[in-house]
Amino acid sequence: MPTADGTTDDQQEHRLHALLPFLQTQSQTSLTRLYQRPSSCLSIFRLLGAVERQLVMNLLWLDLPIQTSTMSSWVTREGKALFDDALASLARLHFLSNNSAIKLGLSTTFKTSMRHAITGGGTSVSFGVPAEPDENRSAPSIDALDAYALERWETVLHYMVSSGTGQTPIKPSQGVLFLLQRSGLMAMNQGQLQITSSGFQFLLHTPHSQLWELLLQYLQMVEERQMDLVEVLSFLFMLSTMELGREYSIESLSDTQRAMLEDLRDYGLMWQRRASSRRFSPTRLATTLTSSLPPLPTATSTGGAKDQGFIVLETNYRLYAYTDNPLQTAVLNLFVTVKWRFPNLVVGAITRESVRKALLNGITADQIISYLTTYAHPQMRKNRPLLPVTVQDQIRLWELERNRIKTQEGFLYTAFASQADYEYVLNYARQLDVVLWENAAKRCFFGSVEGHTNIRGFIERRTGGSGG
Amino acid sequence: MRAVRGVLITCDSAVKQILLTLDERPGQSFIIEDLDEFHVLVRADEEQRVRRELEAELEKNTYSMEA
Amino acid sequence: MDGSSHLSLIIDLSPSQWHLSAQSSNPHPLSFQTFLSHVLTFVNSHIASKHENTLAVFGALPGKSSMLYSSLDADSGNGNDPPADANSYRPFKVVNSVVTNNTQKELDLIGGLTEEPPVALVGALTKALCFINRLAHPPSGSLVDEAAASADPRILILSVSPDLAASYIPVMNSIFSAQKLKVTIDVCKVFGEETVFLQQAAHLTGGSYIYLERRDAFLQYLIMSFLPPPSLRHIIAVPRQDKVDFRAACFCHKNIVDIGFVCSVCLSIFCSPVAVCSTCRTKFPMKTLQRLNASRPAIPPANGVSNGSPRPPSARPSTGMSASLR
């Protein structure tokens, strides 16, 4: 029978979007203000997990809250845990109304806005005011916008990857540099910005999570820049629901939002003819914010296929990358020994040395493997599994090799007067859950640093009490 | 009763033998106590040096095709 | 599991059935206008769920079927491009206006007919399957992205017309194609009596068949039962029919039969014992025919020619050139 069940990837299901934990820490007042805009509701809704989304939809058109017991019949027995998680997550986002112990319903603000989003209506102007067509100049083409966004974005990444290599690539703007430093992706080292270990990891992420990582950092800084977080968030969400290739007017934007224009131009999220222009065009980076599609589908590689995949990896560890993109080449250089370079092709091998270099930079084996998977050439996609198992295993083994020993600081307690003494102290230490190693024959045990003060106090009280 | 401050190293037995050999080098003793087959207690201030030397020792045992 | 999903929606656009449905003598009259607005809200919810979700809408009209909307070529402004507005999400607006306009156009075209031929449900179903097949096998070098290709496809049929016995064989063939393509077929019977063929379609492809009882709660039915993509249905409980009418239609007169006679060679179904199978020309022994004929009104006897039918294991095993159902 074909399949309504079966092929699922539970791992993906549990992966929370990076923005949600941030939203969950915000106050109910701010969130309620945010939810007044249908575009924000729609965008956040899209970031939710599949079960959450279905629950919101189930509740959306109900006028009255319903009994939680009724709701539990909406899920199968196996789905109960996921269902409970989903409810908890929705409650933390303040999607649910407050009296949620017995009866459940969506909060009024969210419900109204979400209904408006789905049916179109209301007067919130939250999806952006389209600019009047300009008689003299036509709007930028989608290709031009893509090229612009790509150029901005790659400037940032390229700057990161080539820091410390002696090359001097184009510097991104001050705002971007500051953001990179604040997020810990780069750090000042002898008067120069140098990429950090988390920066190396960042380079191997998908463009999508890179973008969100930077935006989250941007959101963290909002308050110290005296900007209104709700305005900032709702502007980002508005951008994500806009249409690529259309020009929008800045008329309806608040002051905070106008102040963001410059930053967003720097990140490549939007394009403006001049800084003083009264109109702007969102780029693909912005319009795909709430999707998992690659934000920049047209990589500049002219040699390879138009899509993302350009890497062929063979079982003999040799790697062929069909790219002429200096950024991709530089990123590959992080964990590949490059042998030859041709106009449209880089040939190299994954070697112990190259992987060790990456590991020393703080990159993990999983990150290398996931990068290779993400950018695998369409030809590779026919393979099951996608990457040669030998290579995957070896990369993991090389990582394990660096972890031959584990070290833990603490105290060795030894030379106990009697077996009873030993057991008495050991039991106490066990209760504290600080015992890392023990040996009854030698009558000694090793406890972690954290437990030492307590154990010492315990022994002193005991010896003091028994008068010895 | 005595409490000795140190770093507990958990490792496989091959690595432990290397550690014992390193410890025997004149003037470089770092092991406080040899606990059992998989555990050794070493001086806390020596941890980084031990890691480095172990790394160098293990490196002697790897061979690369590329060479 | 949280990948994108594809929905092909088939709307039954039989004017006469919709006329009947809107009669105020019904317990819950449902006019086509209300129906359409609920459907549009539902498809918007589908698109809202994931940026990459894809949608196609097909109309089954009297005597013909046509594609009303496809998210593949939605943006190629084909005349009915709605003006941009700041209060609505554009993709929703485009879907709404394209579907409404095309539906109206198609209904206007058939407006002049005096006698209404049955709706071409099979045509719409086949078109939907072809569309899904095209999504699943994008021509190399095309711009159709992989997300769409890997989507977990399903078809939802919103039916108001009764079964058309003549379409038994093409419906079954569509079901088998759907099985092969791993497409789930969901059915919502919005108006009219239960349809045997669509029950089987849903059952055989792992979909849901729902007979709409509370027609005033149509949207809620749609969202709770048909919005979760098939991959989510091991978590979200969706209603499924508890009993399925497995009756088949005979190949000779296209009647839905309670007791059918099945050719042991090619599994064709007949309403009465035949000497020669009309499909594969197999000749059956005279004796068997006589015995089968003799025992017809009762439960069919054992050891005839053989048994089998192009259906899932039905209620009881039978060994004659016959199969009893129900």
C-alpha cells in the first residue's frame, strides 16, 4: 500500500528555527504588539514546526476556546509527546490565550491578524506599500537584484575567510564589521580583525542559517542602539512577505525602520538606487527569510550547473569542485588540500592534514560532512548514500583521533582510615553526584572540583564530631 | 584521609602506555598516581604539555599517502 | 518531515449539483460562492504553511476538465494580475483572483448547454496525476527546484456528483497510477450520496474519505482533515472512513455489482457468467458456467474457474469465478 506514513525525518522536525528561542524570551507586551501585524504573524507561523503549524490552523477558525481534552484527540498516541511540546512552544510564544489550563484558544490579537493574513483584509499596511511606478526609471530586474545581494553577501564571507591569509579583499562596511565582531565570528588580534573558530564554523553553514545568525546578532544589539525591537522585527517580517522584483515605498515606515535601511543595504537584503531614495526593492535574501530555499539560487559560478551543487567527491578522497567562485574556493581550502585549479574547476583531496587543519580551527567533522552534502553536485545525488561512506567515516575517525584522552580536574581522596570511613565519604560524594572514578580495592575515589568544598566540610564536621 | 589535587585522565590503554613512557623521561615526571588501566592522575599544571607531547608522539605513528 | 508538500485540488463544478446543494430545503444549504470562499481560505492556509509548498487547482466540469491554477506558472501575468495592495500577502491574492476568474470563465463557457453531461472527474484526476508526475521528474536543466520535486504530493477531490459507473475502469487505473507515484488521494464528499469509487481511491492510496455532515463547518473539516500533509499524519490524527464500499463495476454493462464474476486469467469483472472473456478471449468450460448460473442467487459456490479481482483483499476469500462483496 502506498504510504501515508513512513518516510519521515524526525531529526528535522525537532530542529527549532533559530529565531524562535529569541522570540520566546521577549515580553508578552512586545509580542502582542508584534502580532498586531498580519505579516509578522504569517512569517512567524512559517518558522514553526509542522505540528505547531497544524495546531494553529486547527484553532484559527474556532470562535470559542476548546477543551484541552478534546484537543488531545487530534493526535495519535505516538504523537502525544510532540503534541505537548508543540503546545508548550506555542504558549511560550504567547500564541495561546492566557486561561490555557483547561481551555485552549489562540490569543485574540494573533487570531485576528492571522485571519487577516490568510484572507487578506484589515488596514494594517503590514505587507509593504508598493511604490508608484516611476515614469523615468524602471524597477531593477530580478537578475540585477540577485547579483547585488550576492555581491554584498559574498563580500562579507570572503572578507571573513581571507582574514589572516595576507590577502586584502574588499572590506565590508563598518556596520557589518562591527556585527561580525560582536557575534564573535571575528576578533581583534594585533590590531587586525581575524576570523575565530566560530567564524570558521559559520562559513560552513548554509547561507540561510548564516543570514539568520547575523540577523539574530543584529536583534541582540537593537536595544543598546535605542531602537524599538518590535519595529525592527516587524520590518524584517514585512520584507520576508514582499514580492521579489517589486519596488516599495518608504512612506509607511517608522523612523526606526528608516534607520534600518542602511544596515539592510549593507547586508544585501535590499536595494536602493540612492541612500536618499524614497523607494526600495527587497532582494531574494529578504524574500526567502522564512523559507528553507537557498536564498541565493544563482551562484556566480558560470562553469557549473546553475543550482547549488558543485562538489563531486570520490571514494578515493579526491574532490572535484566545479566552481570559479573565489569564495567557494576559499571555503573549500579550509578542509581540502587543493592540487590543481582550472578556470572552472578546483581539484583537491581530503587528506588527514587538511582535515586536521580544519579541526584545529574549530570546525567539526559533522560540519565538513554537512557542507559536502549541501553542495554535492547533482550527479552525486544519484548515490545512496550521497557521500562515500569511507570518506565520511574517515573524517569522523580523524576527529576522534584528536580526542584520545579526556581530562577532568578534581581531587583524589585517598588514605582513608577504614573501609567504613571510605564508604561513608564515598556515599556522600555520590549523593552530590561528583564521583568521576572510584576503586574500592585501593580505597580511593576521584571527585570533581565542584564537589571539593562540600566534601572537605563533610569530612571536617565528621572528624570534629567524633572527636578525632 | 588525604585529598590530592590533580587532573584525571581517562584514555585507552595504548595511550596510557605512551603516557607512562613520557613520564619516565628525566626531569619531566607529571604522573601523581597510576590509578588503573584507563585512568591516570597527573599534575594540573602539566596538562597542556602532556597533551602536546602525546599529540607529537601519536603523530609519529601516522603515515600519509601524500608524502 | 518538515519538507515542502504539493497539493493538487480537484473541484467538482457540476452546475446542477451545486444548484441542488444551495437549495434551502437542505439541512445545511451550501452555495457555490460560500464553498469557493472556504476553499480559497483552505488553499491559502496550505501556501501559508510553507514558503515552498506548491499548489495546483483543477476543475471537473460537465464533459471537460481544466486546470484553474498552478503555482508553477502563477506569476506569468496572464491578464488577471491583481493590483498590489499593502494589506494582503500577494501570493494569496494571486491564487484567489486566478482561481475565481478561471472558474467563472469555465462556468460561463458551459452556460449555454441545455443538457448537462456528467462531470469529467477522471479527466481532472488524470491531469492532476500528470502534473504531479511532471513535478516529480523535472526536465534536466529546468528551473524547477528540487524542493518541489521531493514534495510529498497529494490530491484532494471535492466531490458533489454521484458515481459514474462508466468511469469505473479509468478511475481504477488512476488509482493504480497514484499508488505507483506514491500520491495520496483525499476525498471530501461535499454534497450528494456516498461514492463507491472515491472511497476506494482514498482507501487504496492511504488517504482520507470524508462525507461532509456539518456543511456549515466545511472550512474546519478541510483544515483539520486535509491540511496535514501525509507525512504528518502519523502524528496528527485525521479521520478515516471505517468502512469502505469495495463494490466494483462490471466491465460489460458498467453496473456496480454486489456479486461479480471474475475472469481467472485477466481478472475482468462481469455481472453474469460469460462463456468467453471479452477482454482476454479466454473460454470457460460449459460445466462451470452452468454451475455458476445455477447457484447465482445464493452465496456463490466453491471451485469455479478461479478468483481474484483488481482490489485489495476484500471481506472473504472466494474461489469461484466470482467474488462476493459487501
